Amino acid sequence: MMDIERKKKDPTLVCTCNDLYVEDIQEAIDDGEQDYDEIMQYHYTQPRCGDCECHVRYLVTGDNSRCDIKELVCGENKS
Ligand code: FES
């Protein structure tokens, strides 16, 4: 499960299961990755709980319409 408390403390932390930060995700995107699974595997990690998918998608597309805006966790626009 995602550690939401940790993520709240550090807005640059994207994936708490794998300790991936915005710059790690950005590196994968800059290298042409678009797909969540591919981006997760870019640093030889794997999606686990999947709760960071919305944040990753937001970094890829700029679309946060399916995220909890404040916490960037998957959900139906909770905020
Ligand atoms: S936070 Fe669990 S897979 Fe990313």
C-alpha cells in the first residue's frame, strides 16, 4: 500500500513502494516512456499497490482529473 503520510511530507515522492521521485519518473518520460508499467520498470522496479498510477499519469499527460488533487493518489476526484 502507498504510504500517504510519507508522500504528504515530500511532494516530490511519487511511488512510496519503490521510492521513486518526480525526477525518476521524469527521467523515464524524457527517455520516451509513456506507459505506467514501463515507467515503473524503467528503474528496475515494478508496480506494486498501483496507487501511484494517477500521479505518474499526471506527470505524463498533465491530466489529474482522476486523482485526488492534493495527494495525487488514484480516486474519483476526492478533493
Ligand atoms: S506507491 Fe505503490 S506501486 Fe507506487
